[in-house]
Amino acid sequence: MTKHHQAPPNNQYQNTPDLQEKTIYPKCFTPVVEHFSYVESDKASSSGYCQTCNTTHHIYPGAALAYCDQLMSTLEESKHIDFASSTSDPKLSTDYLFGSARGQMFGVMTCRHPDGTVGTIKAFSGQYDGIWQVNGWVPPLFNIQKMDALCRNVEKNIKSLGREIEAFEHDSSKRNQLRQDRRLLSQNLMRKIHTLYLLPNFRGETAALTDVFRGKGRGIPTGVGDCCAPKLLGYAASNNLTPLGVAEFFWGRTNRSKSKSHKNFYPACLEKCQPILGFMLCGL
């Protein structure tokens, strides 16, 4: 793993103690203690085409690579992700990532607060063992309570249909009809879920995922908006933080497709992220 060297003093990266005492920072924003040099890279960590500007917006890793190294060290030492809490939840153990879960993406953004303080925010992709929000990590791009209310009864119905399906023989007309009913119920739920995602950008605009997504294909894939880069950009835009760099790495057992492996860095994904990042990066 490449380690990054401490940068020489630079007023742009100095935190003023007096200001820190008076300023209430966003909950997930951590002022940096150790300053690292900006790492030049010709490969964007996050990018997407913006219809408003008729151009592709980019954000590069920069010093975020070094803070990812720090986060990896913390994960390795603590063996859980709720290290901001005084007690550890067994469901938040990193052992989960080396079992059937087969790893997960994590990301760090370096950003600047309006008072000039540079800090970091961090995210994990999707849910962590069924949990959407963990202390110290940026939240998802939707209201969790609204999501729970929307999904609770529908998911019960979907599971009930699954049990009914198993009671009928394969290729029976009743089984096929129930399978069709379950498919339609799932598709309708997914359309409603997508309306809950609200994406902010750096022009002060907020739009629904359904109005922003610009992907090719039949529809919006499952999991759009749940990756690290959209979460980090959404939190920064909503909290008046200016992004300086974004980097993402994979932690855990190699995934089934063998496309991601432990401790390696990866750019934002093509299928789910690029179709929304053009809008979210607009205004930087």
C-alpha cells in the first residue's frame, strides 16, 4: 500500500484553534490532524456528464488517498466500523466483510469548511449488515424513516407471495401468476424507493433521483445513489463543505465477480454513479 508523506506547512490547511472552539462543524466532518500532500492523478475518482453545462465534471483523489490509508489502518486495528462510539455493536464488526458479505466499498472526501478548516468525511456503500446509518459516517441520500415506512408492509407481502409460490408445482399456471404478481410488486416498490432519493449539487439545487439519472438501458438499477461518492458529495453539498478530493477503496473478501479485492482503490462506478455525478458535481 502506498503511504503518503506529510505536506509542508500551508496556510490553506491550517486550523485555527480559536475558530475551532467557536465553530460547530457538521456532525460527520472531522478537522484534519495530520496534513498530507496533494497526490497528482490523471484518473478521476468521480465523474459524470452534466446536461446543464454540456460537459463532464470530474473530482480527483488528491490527498484523500492518504486519509483512506489512515482509515484502512483504523479498520485493521479496531475490527469494527463504529469506532466513534464508546461501545461496539457486534453487527458492525469488520468480520462481516470477510464472510458471505464479500467485502464493501469505503470512501473518504477531503473538504473545506466555510471558515477555512480542512477536514474529512467518510462513507460506506449501501447498508452495513442491514444498517443504513452509523455514527461518524455520512447518512444515505434519503429519509430513513420514510424508507422504512414505505418498505415495511410491501416487503411483508413480497415474502408472503414467495411462500405461496413454493406451495405450487413448477410450471403450474398459479405459480407463474404468483411469480408475476411478486415481480410487479417489487418493481412498483423500487420505483417508489427511487422517488425518496434527493440529490443536491453545488449550484444550490436539489433534484429527485428519477429526474437526474441519465443512464442507458431499461431503467434505474438497484443501488443507484448508495455508493460512496454520491453519499459524500450529497453530504458536502448539504452542509456547505467544498470538496477537495475523493477516493474509494474495497475492504474485505474478494467479491464474487472478482472485480474488487481487499485494500485496492477504485473509481466511481460507470453503471450507477456516472449517470448522477454530472448533476451532483455541478457548481464546483
